Amino acid sequence: MKFTITKSNFLDGLNHVSRVIAPNSLFEILKGIKIELEKDKLILKASDSLVSVEYSVNSYEDDKEVITIEKEGQVVLPSRNFIEIIRKAPTDLIEIETVGNNILVKSGKSEFNVKGYDANDYPEFPVISKENSLKLEANVFNDIIKETVFCTAPNDQRPILEGVNFSLSNKILTATATDSYRLSRRQVTLNDEDSNKEFNLIIPRKALTYFQRMIENGKDQVEIFYENNRIVLYYQNVVYTVLLISGNYPNTNKLIPTVFECTFVANSREFFSAVDRVALMSREDKDDIIKLVVTDNLLEVSSQSKELGSAVEELKVSSTLEDEKFEISVSGKYLKDAVSAVAAEEIIVKFSGELTAFIIQPSDYHREIIELILPVRTY
């Protein structure tokens, strides 16, 4: 294998695929990046067994030569040291050549001889059928991930809850995530999809987080192919193959209340800022408890800490109550996360009881999103 490549293009690809590599992998070869050089492009591959990624660099980009290919081939290179070598290379053009499993790197007057691995020992990426597919605009998929993935359960808590549940029925795509203490549900109507198309998948948090970073500022479409245990995401020059979480996601619809004894509408920024300020006194406590007291068109936000003291702030809101006053205690962090996810100018907060879950939505319901939070018992 022998080629010359521009430093920026090579480094972009290496940095991208290296994100999925698990530094503590049991398989030494999976700590490396596989390079496959074909007649018209370079393919970089990396995997942690659960998430695999392919990044292609074409020989020409906008009629400008990016790679000069002299001899095709493949090799697996050690990721961390090799990326540092490329990052610190003194010239914009880098020459790469393999001799056996060794990789020779030349840049200006610098030369490196890096020990690699036999490409034949690198596991083949799974291939799935393209029979079942779905297309989403990158900005829509990006929003769905950001609005749900933060509610997934921490590692080793409950594996089934460590991903986001994506289901499609009657053209409605529903993304749901919960860690048992809070829940986020986002729905999008896909008018171009067949009304008979259905699926129910659980995509791991890690895979979604990686993919979201890539499409955050993207404008193209994401093409998705899925089977029972895997999903493949195509976006521009990148292909992600993900092993899905197996099992049946719990029915969360019954957790969302429909009858409320207190509601209020507030300016999102004012509410977020008030909670953020008041939480300064409670954020070092284990539960980060914020108390909300709703009266006639008035909201009191307060916190108290044995070590730091107390804080209180009042906001004007538009409220509806069954009684004269409604009180509830909740995690300040969960409140801020929920308001950020809703991303509306005004929010409506609906309480079904002082000890039961409450929900936050855009006040004008312009987006189908629900954030649900369980209160904290303070006695």
C-alpha cells in the first residue's frame, strides 16, 4: 500500500473513527484503525464490537486531488500514537507506505516507522439487508437525539434503559428515554413513509451520542437500515453499524399523567435562570432539591442547604390551581435538563399531585415533546 494524502483530510477521518475505540478493549487489534486503500478512495474503520464506523475519503474533492494512490492495500495501525504523529506532521502532504505490517510515514524531513497489525486479523463488519429503511433529515434526527438521550439510564443500572427506544407506527416516529426517575418522549410525523411500516428498536446511548456529534450542523439526510438486532446509519461519507439493545422496552405511556390539579405557564429563560440561581445553594447536596410553590399567578422557587444556607426567588406565571397553593420538591438538575430539551419560548408545567410525576411541554404545543419528572420526597 502506498499513497500521499492531505494532512487535514487524513486527520479528520482518523479523529472521527477513533471516537468509538474502547482503550480497554480485550482485543488488542480493536484498539487500532483499519486502513483500506482502494483505486479511488481511502476507507478508515474502527470498532468497539458494539459500534462500528467507516469513514471514506475520496481521491478527489471538488475537483481537487486529495489522495494520490500508487498501490492499493490494507493494514491496521495503532490509533493513539499514529494520530499524534499525523497531527504533529510538519507538512500538509503526508506519504504513507506499508512494508509488511509496518507503516512508513514521511512528512517533510520527518520519517516514522510504525508497527501495525495484520489486516486479515481485523474482524469483518456485519452486513445487513437494505430491505427495511427509513430516511430522516439530519437536523431532525439531531434534535430527537439531543431531546431524549440525556434521560437514558447510567451504565450498569438497567441495560434495557441505557438506550433510546425508537418506534414507528402509523407514520409517527416516537423516541423515548427514561432512567426511571425522569422521561423524555419526542414524536415526529413522517408523511413520506408507508403507513404500514412499523418497527421497535432500542439504540444504545453511546452510538447515538457519537452520531449526534457528527450531524449536529448537518443539512443532508440520514439513511437508516434496520434489522432485529442491528441498525446501519448512512450520512455523507460515514457509515455507522450499531448492535441494538435486545429486549422489550417498558410501556411508558401509562406513566404520563392526563389529569392535573395544578398548571402554570412561564417564560422558559426566566424559569431556567431562576432555578439555576436557586440551585447554587443545593447543587452540592446529593439530591439537589428545589422546592416549587405555586399560588395565584405566582411561582416561588427555593432551596435550602444545611451547609450553605438558603435561596428563594419569585416569578410571575399564569397558573391554574384546584386549591389555593400547590407545593412540590424536585431535582434542580432534572428541571434544567427538561426545560433545555423542550426548547420553547414558553413552557407549560402540569402537576397531577404533590407526590406523582409531572410533565413539561411547549406552551403552544408546536412540537410533540413531553418531559416527565418524578418529585423528590422530603419527609
